[in-house]
Amino acid sequence: MDQPDLTAAPGADLAARLRLSVVRLSRRLRSQRSDAITLTQLSALYTLGACRAMTPGELATSERVRPPSMTRVIASLEEAGLVTRRQHPTDGRQSIIELTRAGADLLAAEASARERWLDKRLAELTEDERGTLSRASEIIDRMAGA
């Protein structure tokens, strides 16, 4: 009979399994998206959707990228008609980036595609399993917020 590894940190096995499960689920969800824009562009759109309007610097900071990289992302999104740029109301050196209706529609379509896939997978589970996942999602949200 296998003996437990007493030198391993408590929860190490759970941590490894959870990490792998989250990575696999994330990959499957990403595979449900359209290829209309890159993941970097999509992430910037989601941030703008949540924050409404930001300067390019704020968006770069939020996305944890350097401002020159964000400038390229914004330019491509602007060219695709997914964001607009307007003058900052108090700082003439700055601009404000906002989602267009097309950008908001793209975000909604992306979320809908992923949720449809998840809905199909959830329908295959028992009520108890769905309850367990509901509780787990609350715990994961709490962990991610830390």
C-alpha cells in the first residue's frame, strides 16, 4: 500500500490538481472563442467593458503590459471599430479609450459562446455535482480576490 508523502506541504496534491483542472478548463473555454481578435485584444476589451473608459496608460497598467504594447493593441482595436478614442476632459496630453457598440457586441458574443459550452457540460452533471461546483466557484472567487 502506498504511504502518504509526509514531507509534502499540506494541500500540495490539491493545489496541483486544482491548478491542472483550472488550466484545462481555461483552454477548453478559450477554444470556444472566435478568432476575430487576439486574446490580448480580447482581454483589453473585457477590461474596458468593466471599467467603461480609461486612458491608454491606465489600460496598460490594468493589463500589466508596457504602454507601447498597449498603444499597438488600442490601434488595432480602433482600426477594427471596437474602441473609440476621445480627448481627455482635463488633460490635453491624454485620451480616453471606450468600447464601441461593436466592441460591446463582440464581448457579448464571446461570453455567450463560452457560456453555451459550459451550459452543455453542466447539464451532463448531477444536481449534487452542480451544487458542489457552485460552492467551489464561490471559494475560487474568494481565492482569486486575495
